[in-house]
Amino acid sequence: MSILPHIEIEPPSTANATIIWLHGLGATGRDFEPVVPELNLPDNMAVRFIFPHAPEIPVTINGGYIMPAWYDILEMTLDRKVDEQQLRQSSAEVHAFIDREIERGIDSHRIIIAGFSQGGAVAFDAALTYPKPLAGLLALSTYFATVNSIDIAPANQHLPIQIFHGINDSVVSEIHGQNSVKFLSALGFEPNYQTFAMEHAVCIEEIEAISTWIQTTLSQPSPS
């Protein structure tokens, strides 16, 4: 599979870890590019950042308007009726990025999958179905769209998961974050959950918390 167009940010020294970060509906990979320097990660962590661009497709909830989207959203109900086939195709695109990173010499245990909003829904599916153990999953202001149909990969049954959400989010209400915790717990995971006084966005306090989580997660020794 050829990989999607993307932005790639290399660390000062040879990369030994990778974060693949998915943007939200209507955005591009450039959306989170400015966050990288704000994370203030130590140079010796040598993290490569990859920000893929979603394809442009018609989105039903926006009157069929063509925009960057990881999948079509059919209804903006609490259960978020989505095109799961398209979501899984996007998940497969993330798997292709992971495969390429492994081919480039990055251990799968050193790869984090992150996503915001719609990108987070893909991140849930991509990380939890990947057949090799990953470092962690970072879910930002999102929802677990494929919880009722996902086939969890045994290698990631104990994946570290961090969920952040805004308590004032009017696009993806905080109940979605709370539900994700419930769903994951029922599947045997132990997700960490933290909220911030923000809307459907990111804030400085969240960026600081993301940085701390990344550093903690990538500091864990890889299983032998």
C-alpha cells in the first residue's frame, strides 16, 4: 500500500521513536504541526512526527460537501453514525505508516498513535488492531466509533491509552470521552482520562500534559 501525503518532522538526532498524529474533520496534517515545538521534548528522545493528510471526500452531515475527512459521518447523533468501511480503510492507511516506520528501523514498541476528533476515532481503531505491540495511544477530544465491531489485536490488549477531552466541547461532547473510558474498561484496558476547561480544541495545559505523557510512555523499557 502506498502511503498518504503527509508532513514529517525529524528530530535533531537519528529518530528512535515515532508519533503518527491524525488531524480532525476538515483540517490537514498541518493542523498539529505547530504543537511539536510547544511539547519541548528533550532532544535525546529523538522522536519523529508524522502528520498524514486525510483524503478529500463528501461528508453527509455537511450536505455532501467535499473536504478532508478520514470517513463519512452520516448522523451527528450521540452514537455518531459513521461509514465504518471508510474508517477501517483509514485505519489501514495508518497501519501502512507503522509498517514503514518499522522498515525504517523504529521498534514497534516506540511508536505512538495519536488523533484529534475524527482522527482520534481512526487512532482508536488503528492502534488497537495493529498486530505488533505499540508504545501507546493518545486520543484527543474524540470518540470510540468502532467499539461494537473492533477485533482487538492480542499484541495491544494492554496498550497504554491516554484520553484528553474538553469539558466545554460542543462538537464532541465530553460524554464521548467518558463513554470511551467505559468501553475500553469493559474490553480490559486501563485508560487514563483527564479533562480541561476548553472547547473542541487544545490548550497550553493540555499540551504540557501531552508532553509529560509522551515522555513517560517512551521512557518505559521495551519488553525483551
